[in-house]
Amino acid sequence: PLSLLVVRETPETVPPNLIEFLHEQYNAEILRGDTRAQDSPLKREDFANYWFNEWADVATLATEGHDGSLLDSSDWKGGYVGALRIMSNYPARSSHICHADFVTAPTIARRSALEGLGRAYLEYAAELGYAYAMFNLVFATDTEFIAALKKLGFEIIGRIPQAARVKDQEELVDAFVFGRSL
């Protein structure tokens, strides 16, 4: 079971060790080159402003029995499954539509972590008043994420041809847009 730590803070009030840890995880995922549009690591400040720019940010902790307290970075490494952030996909008249960003720990079963983060996303998005959830850019080669999204009831609502240069792929790969009602 996942234990959730909800972080509704600004970069200035989030514990520095949490920002640093998530920053390292996010950049590691960028460098793997198969799930993110970015092709070079983010600076710490840029990451903090991106990840914690809305009040609906959620960091996810792991292991059973965890009390959900903010831990030092050595404890984060031991119990971390992944993190997600939820934000509006569009302003004003379409602000009831949200999207999320996930980052998962490389040391655990990624699909399992993605499903857990996905369930948390759906729960929190509904609590925050959103009516529709999306993922805007899911590379066709990211089969674990696609399987997790389908298991959670997301459907492919669009395809973007030749959307990404994925590491270790000679050709550009397509991407999907996923969505579902909440």
C-alpha cells in the first residue's frame, strides 16, 4: 500500500531535502531518454518552480506503516515509490480539465508505481473539483505507462505523429494523448 504525503507548498516552504531528492529523480528520468520531452537535466531552481508551481502538488511515499512525516533524504531514498503533480490543463472556461506529471523510483516495479500514482491522481483530481483528467504526451514506446493508464480507465483520445526523439530509437516515435472523466 502507498502512503501519501500531500505537499501544497511553494518552493520556498518545501523542505530543501525533498526538492533535492525529487530533482535528482526527475533528472535521472530525463537522462534515461524514453519518457520525457526534455532532453537535458533541469537546474534545481527550474525544477522546483516547475514541480511546486500549483497548490495541488502531491508527493508519494512508499512502504506500509509509514507515518507520512517529512523525512531526511536518506529516508526518502529508502521508502520512495514516486511523485505526482496535478495542474489545470487549460485556463478559465476549460479549467475543469487537469493533467498530471509522474516521476517513479527506478528501484521498484514501474508499472505498479504508475498504477498507484494514477489512482492517487484520479482521487485527488476529483477532490480538487476537476471533471476530466488527461495526459498530453505519452510516447508510444512507453508501454508500461500505456498499460497502467488503460488499466485505470484512460482512453487514447489523440495521436501525435513523430512526436519525440527517444533515446536508442532511430526513428521519431508517435505519442498519445490519454483522457478520462472523473
